[in-house]
Amino acid sequence: MLSFETIAERMEVTKRTVLDNYRSWDIPIVRVSDRILRVRERDFEAWIDARTE
């Protein structure tokens, strides 16, 4: 599972940018707890692929 920090690094943006935009970008998140959100690596890769075609 990827953290928002890891996603930001892969996208070459700041963590704040990901936090501010993950809903509008429709990044497929998984809520681990009330305060922890993660993204499955395969879902993130599919999300990226869908936006780069």
C-alpha cells in the first residue's frame, strides 16, 4: 500500500498537492483507519496508465 508521500514522489509533486487534490483526481484510496489513507500499488499504476494514454 502506498502512502500519499510515496504517491507525491512518483508524481513529482508535493504531498500537499496530492492531499488537496486526491478526491478531484479520483485517486482510488483505501481507508485503513479514520486518519490513515493508502492506495494499492496496482490501483495507482492503473490510475496513472489511464491518464497517460
